[in-house]
Amino acid sequence: MHPSEAWYMRYSAEDFLDRLPKRIRETVEARIEKAVARSGSELEFPKLTGVVGGSVEIRDAPPLIFHPEGSRAPEFKEILEQTLAAYRTTLADDRRALLDRYRPLDAAIKVVGIGSVGRRCWIVLLMSASNEPLFLQFKEAVASVLEPHAGPSAYGHHGERVVMGQRLMQPSSDIFLGWVTAPTGKQFYVRQLRDAKIKPLVETFDAEMLELYAKACGGVLARAHAKVGSVSEIAGYLGSSERFDEAMSRFAVSYADQAERDHAALRTAVRKGKVEVLREA
């Protein structure tokens, strides 16, 4: 492709649906329609909030969501407003105008998934004058694991590095993508919380669906590399043989086997009392 073709190329829901077998296409279409009917914040609002003393707040659901000590003090509200003001400067002018239509109400800690486990994450509830909610997620950003091998990033702020990487690789990024340094010195990147995401039920896929999904993921990944990287170097590295394909397949199987061994070791440690866990009801 020409550079401009790769830049503007999009892999839409319709492109994926066109490849699906008729027997499941209607089910997937229904899930997509439901997901885009309302924004992510509208979907999350009833689940994450409650009224306390006449004010709308984020509902504590420990250990996954909770207000740390001091987060309800008046001083914390000032810190929150200062942090939002600093984050605002990283947005384009049109996005700032949109953000200014909302006012912050509350913030709480949210335990994040495997990809960011152990990193700080805050969720912030904002509300418009017409009572439309907006949830922003502040996720801690640290040095890339590639730095020891590829050298330091061109961006001095790790949150900015993450944001620029997403803007480069994605055909359409979250409109509220930005970054900020908290008063504690920790660096964060910011985006909306769950902006109408659809989780593929991979565990229910048969061989045909798994192959279709893998091809879709591969196409999106290839487009991201073609948009950002040196396409000639990538093509030369991959070559025309199946050596790279086979190496990736071996790695995937090995990784899956290792994950199963790790989980078995964890279960054994829990059984013997070496690791204490909190079991969900």
C-alpha cells in the first residue's frame, strides 16, 4: 500500500461481520448494536455509582474499587481539580472545550487487569450540567520493558509515550486520550473507562471462528505496524518462508503451557497455605 492508504485504512465491524458464518452473524450483530447504543460511561454509571448524603459518588466494591484514606477530604478535591487541569493541557483545543462541559464529582482506586497488574489506577466521575456522566481512567505509566534493549523513549513522560503510541497505531483513538503527572510524581495516561468495548468470547470459538478471529487480529496488527514502522525492514525480516509463522506458533503453544504450569503452581501454593487468596462468592 501507499503510505496514505495504510494510514487511512480501517478494519470495521462490517468487514469482520462479512466474514462470519451466517449461523452466528445475527448474534454478533445484536451484541454490537447493544454495545454502541449507549456510551461506555452511561453503561457503567448505574453499576459504579450510588447516592451518599445526597451526592452521587463512586460505590465502593472492595477489593476491586475503593476510596483510599483521605480521598474524601476537602484537600483531595483540590488535588483532583489540579490534576484534571494539568491533564487538560495535553488535549487539543476542541477536546478541552468538551471536557470543560463536565465537573469532577469523585475519584476512587480501581484494581486493573493482568496487563497492568500492580500499577496504580484511578477512576474519576465527572458530570455535565444535564447530568450526563463521564468516567475517566488514570492509569499509571512507567518505563517500557523494551528500554533496556532499544534505549530510552523519545518522550520524557511515560504517559505521553503510551498516548502517542496509541494515536499512531489506532485508526481512531479515544477522544480523551491524554497524560498527566500526579502531585506524588507518578505519571499517568488518561482515557475513557470502557468506551463501548465488546469482549470476544474466545472460549466459545470453534476452529473456524478461531481462525477468522486470528486473521482479523493479524490484519489490525499488520496495519498498525505498516502505519508506524519501517515497512521494508518488517517485510524483509518476515521473509517469504513460513519460518516466522512457525516460530510464533511454537511460542504461543509454549506460552500457553507455561500459563497452565503457573496456574497449577499457584493452586498448589494456595492449598498448602503458602499464598493467601480472596475467593469470590
